Amino acid sequence: MELYSERNPDLPILELIENDPDATQATLADRLDVAIGTINWHLKRLIEKGYVKVKRAERKKLKYIITPEGIALRAHLTMNYIQSSFQLYRLMRKRMVEALEEVRLAGHHQVSIEGDGDLAEVCRLTCLEQGIEIAEDGNAPRLVIQGLKIFIDWKDSKNA
């Protein structure tokens, strides 16, 4: 699952605490690649809302425990994450099918793909499903993936 996100930081924090109740703020900050102060702020908020409890384990060490409300929140956030991931998947597939239809209408049966990561992988799978070959040469239209957008670069392709 995606690590820390400014839009929804609670899920990864709750997951890390659940997996390692002995984790310190420094450990959490390190694993999520954020400042300790950021973790401190989020933990205080989670504690105030009753999602996390704090117990003193040693003189200077705290132990974080997820409450039943925190477990329910984690489940809710996980479901939201899954739903938004599927929405993103469906959006990218729709855009890719539309781009491939445009490529097909222009008389091409091959494309090259510029981009990497999960979204580019969705595009590659969509090409295979749609019967469009992924070419490595510069003669095919190039599908450029930038963020959530797909652009067709025709400049090196024939019949463009």
C-alpha cells in the first residue's frame, strides 16, 4: 500500500503502529520518510480523537496502541483506499482504450509507451488486451503517460 500521503496520513501510521506497537516516533518518521514533528502532530491528533492510546513502556519510551475505534478507522480508510485505487484504474483504462482507438483509426497496430510505474503497467496490459503490439522502434505512435494523462505523439510514426 502507498506509504505516507499528505492527503491521508492516518492509514499508514495506523498500519505501522498495528504491525509494531513498540515503534517510536522516530521509527515511524523514518519508515514514512517524514519529519518526527509531522508524526508527533498526527499522533497527538489520533490520540485526541481516541484512535490511539499511549502507555509509558519505560521512563522515556512510549508504546502506542490502536483502540477499537482506531481499528474501525483503519478498516474504513483501507476500503476508501481500495475504492479510489479501482476508480483510478478504471479511469486510466478508459483513457487508454480511447487513445488506442484513435491509434487504430489512424491505421496503426503498434505503439510504444513512454512512462513507468503502475499507470504505465495498466497501459501495457490494456494494449495486450486490445490486440495492440508494444513496439520498441520509433516507427509506431508513442503513448506518453504524464500523471493521469495519456498523450499520443505521432511525430515519428508513419501515416500520422
